[in-house]
Amino acid sequence: MLRYVIRRLLLIIPTMFFVALITFTLAHAAPGSPFDKNANRTLPQETIDRLNRYYGIDQPIPIQFVDYLGNLIRGDLGLSLTRQRPVADIIGQGIGTTAQLGIGALVIALSFSIPLGIISALKQNTPIDYLSLLIATIGTTIPGFVTAIFLIYIFGVSLHLLPFVGWGSWQHMVMPMFVLALGPGAFLTQITRASMLEAIRQDYVRTARSKGLRERAVIVGHALKNALIPVATIVGPATAGLITGSFIIESLFNVPGMGRLYIISINARDYPMIMSTTLLYAFIIMIANITVDIVYGVLDPRIKVA
Amino acid sequence: MTSRRSGIWPLLALFTLVGLVVSACTQQGGGPTTGGGADADPNGELITNMGSEPDTIDPQVESFVSEIGVTMKVFEALMTPDIKSGKAVPAAAKDQPKISSDGKTYTYTLRDGLKYSDGQPVTSKNFKYGWQRLCDPATAGDYAFTGYIVVGCEAWNTMDPKKDDPAKLAAAKTTFLNSIETPDDKTITFHLTDAAPYFNSIASTWVGLPTREDMVTKGGDKWTEPATFIGNGPFALSEWKHNEKMTFTRNSNFKTADGKTPKVAKITQVMINEGAVAFAAYRNNELDVYGVAAEDLRSIQSDADLSKQVVDGPQGCSFYIGFNVKKAPFDDKNVRVAFSKSFDRDAYINDVQKIGKPSTSFISEGLPGFDGSDTFQKFDVTAAKAALGQASSAAQAALSSIKITYSASTRATTRLQWFQDQWKKNLNVNITLDPVDSTTYTALVKKPETTPQAFYLGWCPDYYDQQDWLSTVFKSNSSVTHVGWKNDQFDKLVTDADKEPDTKKRDDLYKQASQILSQDAPVAFIYYGTTKILLKPWVKNFYITALGFEEANFTDVYVTKKS
Amino acid sequence: MATAVTTQQRRAAELTVIARQQRSLWRDALHRLLRNRAAIVGMVVIAFFAFVAIFASVLAPYDPNGLNGGVKNQLLEPIWTKPFGGQYTNPAFLLGTDELSRDILSRLMYGARVSMIVGVVPVSVIFVIGASIGMVSGYLGGWVDNLLMRVTDVVYAFPDLLFVIIIVATLRNTDLGNLMDGLVLIFVALAVVNWVGLARLIRGQVMSLKHREFIEAARCIGVPPTRIMLKHLFPNVLAPVIVSLAFAIPGAMLTEATLSFLGIGVRPPTSTWGFEINEGFVVFSTTPWPVLLPALCISAILLSCTFVGNGLRDALDPRSKI
């Protein structure tokens, strides 16, 4: 087990290298310089050349890549080319908000998906079940930006119930968190329902029932415990997905997180920002993937990780 | 210099601040107001939208309107553009500068009692340090070139601070530093490479603001955070929640020459990217000012309250279609003239642009150098057809392969489709549209070898002087020129005008040059951008200048009690 | 000679058996699928949009990019708002117009085209690439397999939507990005990001099948590997592949819509539903229709695809539970 974990962790290094290589190549393949930013007040070409030289982006791309990796290994993420501030700072300011949004969404997702999944399984093939399946299907299918626009229109513009600009108070947080929670929440509902259905058909549940235990005790004490194993394993990647997938929601609700920065950086050819955000995202995803495999192995002794 | 459209999000700030006029039901501003104030709320707060997080607010690095707007609240320059005429009037300086007889030396004297927001006195050395940072190659600022008129700035600035010989760097720095003298704490003298009557206007911009050396050293890469972003202006940056908002509070150490202090206690600038969201926020009273976009006009006009809150601002940027005179068929002047005279500018404003004012010359209406008599490019199909008929046969042959390149967006495409339609209808010429993404576009139009055959562009000036229009953009050695156009007569006129100390003669030289530009038609002028805003009734004296700033009246703007 | 005949006969017999099993399996599946009401509704909706997409040029009342009269016909509301007090309706524009006076109905019809193409083309590419690499790597193993697994690690490390975004956003202005108004680049990005999942799925299936008796038998009698893969392995992994592709289609549509919503999808003025939402958002606080109508279209097609996907999954793999 320990060897497996170490091997997986070591594999992060070459993977990150290739993620960096691909991102770097793509980012530099885009024409234009980070200083070509204003079409109506173009800077003199000499100024652009001077700035390119100052920030070393007139160098051949392989050399730039090696330099970048060298700095990265020393822990230096560089200066943002458009903001002239350390990338680490800019990301540091955004990641907290993004994490807050992601975790809030996760809490919301869990708090409605697990009860809904359980009820749905216990009342299989009843109208309640069908309704929850329908909600889950809609939740996984409708794009978040569509839901967000509907909610902004209804609660923000028409009813004036909730603010939809900015971040801070619970009123600001509720809509973005809810929208973000919908997708994973719907998916978790389906998972909970499926594994609960499987659990209540197991022999030990039947045994428990035949011993004369109360239904409630059977469900909570026996079925639920095992049914939640697959749910638990999904929580890791779901969180990673929430953190890395929130950029559209952040943009729509003006949440000062880092997802929004990502797209702006790509467009502005802010190479150090693109690299750092992509690598950070990749790292979060990889850790989440590894955690799932490990947690799965720990929670379910029947599965052997090799 | 306009707010940037960050390509992906339709950043409305541009449309909003560079928008234009049609509607009849607007309250004609009739220019800026400054009076009143008896009903001002001493604790009043003004909330505006700055669109997106500024890239930087470092005065010697920045280049965008929203960024400069921040800096101009926090710092005060030597001069400031007069709110009505745009002429440079004293700000931190006591008076107009003393200019030597050869026009190459400018001496400014500071007002008494100037203080930074932390209480430290402002000296001429602080201003010198600002200029030093501007020209220092290690600052890597966007606008360093505006300082090249000062002796030694260009030579030092264009060196490579990392690879060049340190001794040479030091020598260049010394040469530059010797060209700005500060004999005492109140006096600063600039030695220029050439006579430059527009230098006074440069002294009213943000480039030489007195940044504090101790704060820059202390803050390092992060000196623009509130703790070290200390200025001598009407407000102090008290909070910067990145990507969310900036808060400014009244600087109690600040007073204008005539003793005025800021009337609002606090200015909050939020960062709302989406125009629709900002509009909704304005109607929710979460914003006091909203920059109107063309698509908002109908709902504003049909709303009794909103239609009363519209305020029209002055013309600023100038938009045009550029022709690459090095490529057929636009190497033939007749073709250029034909194209420039064959679209109906009034219809364009009414049907497509909606906020703006038709233009037939370069410099925007209301700004120094505007020439209302220059109507050579006016819509005239007969003349256009005649001009086209006189074009050479080679140019005639090339008419079938015209491509117009522009920065891709739906609105831009609609605009260009309109032109496509006009030229088809009026000249029977088919042109192809070629949209490319904004960053690529900017790069394309900058280099003579990649300049497209025809393209859509605008120019927004940085200060109120013809030099920043004609010489900066169209002089043949300018590296912002995009059309490859070289006209010896034009070059001579603007070169002379740039140095001419006599204002009247100078204006006349520029006027002649401007007419040559219109008649030789390397570009076809379309319209002047204007500002149209919605303003809450409790905000008074709020005004956005032609350059797109709101800074000119920080001590005049106030809010009444909202009760 | 005799041996040859026997082999052939045996092979024929074997194939007949496989074929017959297949037929009954597929027929069973079809039967189950047709009993699924949601899937039927989904198929009807998809067929409707496909019809509109194919005949958009005939059905659409206006040029989708044409300006219809500028100011006076801008932001018209759908005609059904008239009885409820809509002031800006015009019977000539059933669903109204957008902020540039383009006919929304026509734009939606042409938008269906993009969604359909994006649903079909990249998924076919993914199928060809994923299936061939998955089969080879699962059946032959060795360095191909090793390489696939390493590539998988890298691709899986990218958040998939962000990977698509970085490909599309950076390569938009290269020659590749200019092909077919940017559609080709979207295909490429979708294929690059998604083939790995399918390849892995097939690899897993093939690995579990390759030691089964019927494959061993085929190998013993000298059937060449390509033939084994195509004739014996492939039909047996088809069911899960179909299910996975059925879900890849709405996935691709959603990705395109998201890219277009972000303004980095198909080049304007080409109409796509996502891009219409992007444009309509500019005015949505005062006139919601330019946003709501394309949003409804996207929701309808995605839901329909998901219903059909669910139906296929239940039909082809009755044991699955989600």
C-alpha cells in the first residue's frame, strides 16, 4: 500500500512536466505579445520590443521553458506580465475565494443529494423516485451558465431578492454556490440512489431485518454505512471539479476567484499566469484522483490496489 | 487609451465609455458644472464601476483609462487639464512654467504646503524621482516614450538593464538625471531635446507623478498595495480587494490652490465586468454611475426615471478605417478618396453605432485642433464614383480582392457588414471581411510588414494637444503609424508645428497638416466616440472628460443626502 | 485440403453463432429502448432539431446574419408577449430579434446546425481514434499500452474543459483555427481531450476478453490479430462503447456551447446557441428573450440526448444501476 502511494505520488512529477510542456507550447503558439493590449491606443513597436526583451520573451521558446522550469523548481512563479505583480500573490488572493465557493457548493450538494438519493432508493419506482431522477438528470444536463442566468433573472433582476454582484455576505454567496452545487449534487444523488439500492439487497441487510431490527436501524446502521462508500470516494474529485470548474460562475457573479483569472490570462498572453494556474489546477486534480484510489482501497477491503 | 476589451467577456466599459449620442430625450449636460455643494453630504459615498481589475496602478507603468483614473485620484501632477478647455493649468505647480527663449527649458515651482497623505511634504525631488522611474529601463513601463522629449531619457530607457554594461547604464542614468534640475525643494527644471510646446500637457498627465522612493523600495513588487501606495492627491487608496473593489477615502492633507477639498468622503470603485450586470446593479442602486451601451438605449428611453438620468459627455476617441497605402488598390489615392466618400456617416450612427458623432476629420470635436470646416471626406456618391473612375487600371483590377481586417466581435462584424453593404451599393465593390482576435489584431496593425490591406481602428489621445494626434499617429517616422503613409508636406508641417512657440501659428500649421491628411485619405474617418452615462440624481458635478477620466473634478463632485 | 475445409466450416459455424447471438442481443436492446418513454421523447426532439438543422436554409425566414432594418427592428419581443403587454412585437419576426435586428428564429435554426455537427463529427473522430488505440493497446499490450497509460495520466491531469479552452483559445488564430470559421479547431480540441477516455474503456474490455476461450480458439487456428480485433473483439465491446459515445454527444454539444458562451467558439457572426446567449446576455436584464430562447434550445437538446443515452445504457446493459 505504502509503495503504491509513493509510486503514484512520484508519477506526479513527470506528469506535471508534460502538463507544463504542453501548456507552455500552446501558450506560446498563440500569436501576439502580452503587451499588445490596447487596439485604440497602440504602443510604439519599440516599446513592445523593449518590454519583450525586459521580460525575456524575445528568447527562443525552449530557452524560456528551461528558464521557467528552473525558476519554478526554486519556487519562483514569476511576475504577471500584465499586472506586474508576483503571480503567487495574485493566485493567493483568488484561490481562497474559489476554495470557499467550491466547499460551500460541496456542502450544499451533499446536503441535498444524500437524503434525496436515499429516499429515492427506498421508494424505488414511485413518483418520488421518478421526480428525483428527473431533477438529477436536469441537474447534470443543464449547463451551469444557463441555470445561473435564469436565477439572476428571477431572483436578482425581477424579484430583487438577492444581490448578484460580488462576494462576501451570505446573500452574495447563495446563488453562485447553489448553481455550482447543482451538477455534482445531481450526480451524487444518482450515485447514492444506486449504491443504496445495491446495499438494501445485500444479505447482511436481509439478515438484519430478519433479526427483527427496526427498519430505521437497518437502514441507518447497516445499509447506509456501506452505501456511502462510493459516495465518499466521489467527494474528492467532486471537490476538485468544483474548484477547477467554477470559472464561468465566477465570471457571471463577479466572484473574485482565480477561475476568472485563468481565461483572462490566456487571452492576454500572460504566460506566467497561464502556466501557474494550469499547473495548480492539474496538481489539485491529480491529488484528488490519487486520493480516490487510496480512499477506495481503505474503505472497501474487497478492492486491492496494486 | 480606452478601457480594454478583454476579448472573451464583452467588456462593456469600452462601449460604454466610448459610446455615442442619438436619443433626443437626454439631459444635455452643456459641459461640466462645478458649483453648488451647499446640500453636499459630508459623509457622502460615490460608487462607480471600473469594469475589470486594473492590471497595474503604478503611474510609471500603467496605460489604461481605468488604471490612470485610480492614479489621478491618489496623486496630483504638476499641471492638470482645465475641466472646460483641456488646456494645462497649474495643479501642484504654483503657476504656468517659465520657458526659456529657445523653448527647451521648462521650470516649474511647487505650491506651498503640499503634503502626502501620510503627512510628508512634497518636494521637487519627489517629482524628479517620478520622472527617473519613468525613464528607468528597469521600470519597464508602457508609456516611457512620452518622456523621450527630456534629454537622456530615450538613450537610457532603450538600454537593456540586465545585459548592458553597468558602467554604460550608470553613465546614461547620470546624463538623464543631469537634465532635470532641482536647485531647491520647490523648483524643478526640465531640459528638453527640442522645443516642445506640448510638454506642459505631458506634465499634466500621469507619467511623471511623484511616486515616493521610500514606498517603492519598501513595497517592492507590491508597492501599489494601499499600505505603500501613498500619494499627494485628493484621495488615498484605503482598500484594494483584488478583483472586487477599490475604496478611496478623502485625503485630509489635500487642498487645491484655491483651497478646495474633496466633497465626498469616500469613493468606491467596484469591478463588474458584465455590462448587463452593471446596468441591473445601477437600477438596484448598487451603483451611482453607469456607462450606457447602445443596446441599453431603448429600455432607458422607455423608462421615465432612467431617461431623466442620462448625461452626455464630450467627444474623445476618433475612429476610422485605415488603408494600407503600400498595397493595391489603396496605393492609388483616388481609390482611397472614393472609399472615404462613399458611406453615409449619419446613417451609420443612427442604425449601427447609435452612440457617437459622425466625423470627416481626425481630431475630435471640442478638442484643440478640431476643424469643423474640413469636410472633404463627406458622403458624396457622385464624387466618390468619379474618383474611382480616375483610378489607375492596376488599382481598378485590384478592387476585386479587397479584404478588411478587424478585431473580432459580433458588434464589430455588424459594423463592418454595414460598410461592406455601403461600398457594394455605392461603389459596386465587393469586399471580404476578415475578423481576427483582438491581441493578434493589435500585433498585426503595428508592424508595417504585417499591416492588413484595410482595417478598422480608433485613436484616443492622452493629452489635449494636436501633437498627440497628428505627429504621434501619422508622422511618417512614428511607430504607431499603421498605414505606411508618408507625405513630405505633412511631415514638414507637423515637425514645424511641434516646435512652434506661437500658439496661433502652431494651430494653423496643424490645421494645414490635418487637411492634407483628410484629402490624401490614408484613412477614412467615421465617427468620434462620446460618453453617455446614467447618473443618479443625488450625484452632482460628476463629469467624464474627453480623455475618458473623471479626475478633473474630484474636488467638485458630491452626493446629496439620499434620504 | 480436408483440413482447410473443416477450418472454414468451423469458422463459418462460429461466425453464425456469434452473428445470431448478436442479432438477438441487439434486438433485445432495441426492444427495451423502444419501451423507454423518455428515450422516445428524446429521439423525437433530436429528430426535430436534426430536421431543422438540415433544412435550415429552406426553413429560416431570414438570413441569420442579416440586419433587418436596424434601429426600428432591434430587440423585438416574441409575438406571444403581445397579449401580455409586450410593446415591441412584429408579426414578421415570430421569436423577435436580437440587439442587432437579426431574426432570432433564423439564428436558432442555423444554430441547430452547429450543435448537430459538433455532436456528430468530433464524436466520430473520437470513436475511430479511441477504438483503434484502445483495441491495439488492450490486445497487444507492450509499449503501445505503456504509452497510452502515460498519455492518459497527462490528459487526465488537465481539468478537461480547461484543456479544451487552452487549446482553442491559444490556437484560434493559427491556420488551423481559421478552418471552417473555427469549427475544425473545436473538433480537434474535443478529440484530443476525449479520445483517451474511450481508449481506456475499450482497453479494459479487451483485456478482460482476450483470454476468453473464443479468442484463444481464434488465435489457435491462426486468425491474424487484425481480424481477431475487428471480427471477434470489436462486436463484443460495442455495447459499452455505444453507451459511452451516446453520452459523449451531449458532452461535445455542451463544450461547444460553453466555448461559444465564453466568446471563443465558432467565429462570429456564425450563429450558435452558446454564442447567442453570450450576445444576448448584454441586454438580458431588460429583454431576456435573446438569452432565454437559445438557453431553452440547448437545454432541450442536452436533455434529449441524455434521455436517449440513459435509454441506451439501460437497454444494452440491463445490469447497470445508475
